[in-house]
Amino acid sequence: MRLDHIAYRVKDRQVTAEFFIKAFNYRIAEDLPEGFDIQFEDGTFAKCLVLLPPEKIDSSPFHKDSCDWCNCDIGITYHMAPEIFISDGSNGSIVKDWVETRGGVGGIHHLAYQVDSVEKKMQEMIELGYAEFTTTEPLKCEGLVQVFTKPSQVTGVIYEFIERGKQGFCKENVKDLMNSTKTS
């Protein structure tokens, strides 16, 4: 399991992106240079950006302690920084309302952990008494499975568990996840 991404809901996603780019050398995802928009049924919207860490290397594993081609133990551990997901929203939107309840600045909305099986992690967290979820079943998109917890009674944080194939972000899942946190 690794920290997959940190999601921020903020007043101005462009200002926040500039901060991460200049202060931490993040970069805007090449396949989503303009980000993407989520349109809600009530006419409001959220605008989203995905930032990649400077050391992201798609072909390398997150943790590897042996070399396949030489069949030897090389003792190297890779720990990539998480991606950053930033959203802002129109007046009356889920995102804008959440930001407004936090003094108009916003902040970290949730921490997302990549897991082998979202369904197993949900079951485990329920059995341990550590989480309630915003949906009874994970949200699925081709190559992507996700679910949000309600704010943790232990940490106060919303957690997302995510199971990835090659899919980055799925616009419909993002919309459904945002809708599932209307009261969180």
C-alpha cells in the first residue's frame, strides 16, 4: 500500500498548482494539461487539475528489492511522492461549499491510498471499526476502483482507497465521489 494522491479543495486551483510547481517541483499531468471539469446535475461544477511529482517514473516499481534482469538482490527502495489532485468550484457547488466552511481557503480534502483490493480493504476497515464509507459499494470505472470513507473518528481525515490498472482518474468516478461527500 502506498499514498497514491492528496486531494485539495481550494479557492483557486491555478494559484494552488503554481505553489506546488514552484515550491515542490510538481508538474501538470501531460495527458490533462488543462485539467478537466465535472458538471453536477444542479448546474454547478468543479474544475480539477492533476499534478505529478518530479520523480515520477512510470516504468519503475514503487518498491523493488531485486533486479529481474540480473536475478540478484540490489537493495533499492523507491518511494515516489504522491500525485496532487486540486479542485475548485462554482458558487453553490460541493467543492465551493466545502471550501467556504473552511474559512474560504479550503485545504486537504482526503488522502488516497492505493490498495490491492478496495473491497477487501473496505471489509477490513469495517471489521476493525475504523471506517464508515460514503457508499455501500466501491465506484468502478474501467481500470479503476475507488471508495471514500466518512471523516475518520480517529484522525478526522477522509480516506480514499483506490485500486488502479493503468487508469489515472475517471471523470465519472470523481463526480460520484464528490457527490458522495456532500455532507462530509
